[in-house]
Amino acid sequence: MQNEVSHTSSQSTIPKETVSPRQLINNKKKSIFLINLMYLPALLLFSIFIFYPFVKGVIISFTNWDGYSQTSSWIGFENYKRMLTDSNIFTVIKNTLIYGLGSTFFQNLIGLGYALLLNKSLKTRGLTRTIIYLPVIISPLIMGYIWYFIFQFNGGALNDIILLFTDKPINLLAMPNVNVWLITFVNTFQFLGIAMTIYLAGLQSIPHDYYEAAQLDGASSFKRFIHITLPMLAPSITINIVLNVIGGLKLFDVIIAMTNGGPGYASQSLSTMMYQTYFARQDAGYAASLGNLMFIMISCISLFALVYLRRREITR
């Protein structure tokens, strides 16, 4: 009994360390400050390589700078007025929308079809997934040249086959109503694997219990696809559409490799027109205004798609 009393008395004499609320707040502020310091390298890189060039491009669009000289004059909105009166700008905007929206439509439609097929237990599905994804790792410029050697008028692989049956080769890349869709096809073919991979990940995250319950209720395969698969794939659809829209609207490499924007402005996009205006015509001010138009177009369309599709997603 005496030992117990002495033990409790010795415990009561040990001072307890207490932390005041003020100290807790200070420690929390210090930890938050240290965490925020980790953002500084990323913010610095963002400011140097993205924010500063963007602001500089906006400023240049209000000048008549040729891109090389040390001097330039402030001309206000003259480049934008010139853009609105440019007889080729509407053709270029139309082509840009075809590249963006057309590629988005076909990549998602075919990518979803491949994902549904390769989500099943097939013996060669691993090899097939790899083959479909392989074009993604190839440079878009190289991919454009590969298809150029297929479609070109003189010595193209397609015309070599056509000449076996007829004497008239087809110059598909010189047809204004055809070459835009050929470029869209090549862009779709190359990045189809990304859409397929994202849809495969979405399909594999859907619980099989939903399909079993629907099958017990007598739902057909089509109804299960409409009422289970598509709603549950909404996040994957959102990601794919936004990525495809952004990639298609700023398409550049494939156009340069296959047609260089020709004939004339028949297959030009805003990115290729901006490139040729700057380097071939030495008109940096007008090229900057075209770049700002492309930025506004991509931002508006992608943000609209993101907000609209997010609202249609379901909460699991």
C-alpha cells in the first residue's frame, strides 16, 4: 500500500508538457508555409515558360513587329481588324474545327468500340492493345510523313495499287474537300490508343454486380450498355473528349507533313497559318493575333465541354 502511494506521488510530481492553442496555430502555419514553398519551383517554371510568353504574345499582337528587327510600332487593334477581313480566315477556322471536333468524334467512337471488344476475355487481347497503342509513341511529324508516302501523287503506295487497275492516279492530298478529312483520319489513327486505354480503365472499374442484377431483371445487352456502361463511363468520356478537343484544335505536325496547309489555304489550321505567317512572311504581330484567336477558341470549346460533361456525370 505504501509502495502504491509513493508511486502515485512520484507520478504526480512529473511535470506534464502542455501545448497552448497559440503554439498549435503557429506550428500549423509554419507547416503550411513549408509546404507552400514546394510550389515555388513549379510556379517559377510556369511563369517563365507559359505565363510570360503568353503575355508577350498578347503585347506583340498589338504591334507590327516582323519577328526579327529590334524595333516595332504600336498599332492597336489593326491586326485583329485585319484578321476579321482576311478572306482565308473562315476557311482556316472551319478546318481547325474539323480537325478538333472530327478527331474527337472518331477517336471516342472507335476507341470505345475497341475498349468494349478488348475488355472481353480474348486470347490475343494483350497483343491487340499493344498494336493499337503503338502509333501513340511515334512522333506526329513522322506519322504524317508515313501517311504522306501512302497518299502522295507520284510514287505513293495507294496510287501504285490504283495503277494496277486503271491508268489514272488520284491526287487525294490536292483535293480541298478530301485532304482535310485525310488529316483528321491520320490524327484519329495515331491517338486512338489513348482513348481506348482510358475507356478500358473505366470499363474495368464498373462493378459486375450491376450487370448481373440487370441481367436477372431481363435487360438486354443493348439496355445494359445504355443504362449501365455509358453512365458509369461518364468520367472517362469527359476526360477523352476534353483531351481530344484540345489536341485536335491545335493540330500542327501532321498538316505540315502531309499538305503543308495546301493547296493554298485548303487544309490550313490556325496553328499552321500562324507558323507560316511568322516565319515565311515575317509578320509576327499578325501571327500573334492568330495565336490569341486559337487560344480563345480552344479555351472556350474545352471549358464548355468540361462543364457540360461534368454536370452529366453520375456520383458513385
